[in-house]
Amino acid sequence: MRSRPNTTQRGYGAAHQALRRRWTSQVERGEVTCWRCGRLIPPGAKWDLGHDDRDRSITRGPEHLRCNRSTASHRAGRRARRAVQRDYRSPLW
């Protein structure tokens, strides 16, 4: 089984983490809208610093956790993980 790429390889290295820290105070004050859906990210809500869907080297900005994790790229990963989990099940179950 292949190991998962580290955070830097997945686009979440030091530069991404520093940019997220710079956005944090504005997001926590409720001053930022989700770049994906355009709605306000309310104070206290969980959020991600989202990448472009086609080019992960481009950071688009803060987005709702749900908006980010419902993208096609995340769905493909969930399907792959479920397929691997099914492979380990006994055919007798």
C-alpha cells in the first residue's frame, strides 16, 4: 500500500499554513465570505484555506469546510478509501 504524501506535497506546507494564520483573525470576526459559494463564514465556523480545483499551487482563499470538502477531488479520495476498506472485508461476512 502506498503511503500518503506529506502535508507539503499535498499543498499544505509552511507557506499555506502561514497564509491561513493571516486569514484567521478576519474569519473569526466574521468578515470573510467563502470564495466558493460567496456566503459569509460565520465566527466560530470551521473553515479551510481552499486551493484552485484545477491547479493546487493556487490558493483561492477561505471557504466553508463543507464547500471545500464536497468538491470532486475530495469525493474521489473518499471513493478510493471506501474501495480499499471493502477489499479487506472477508467474503464470508
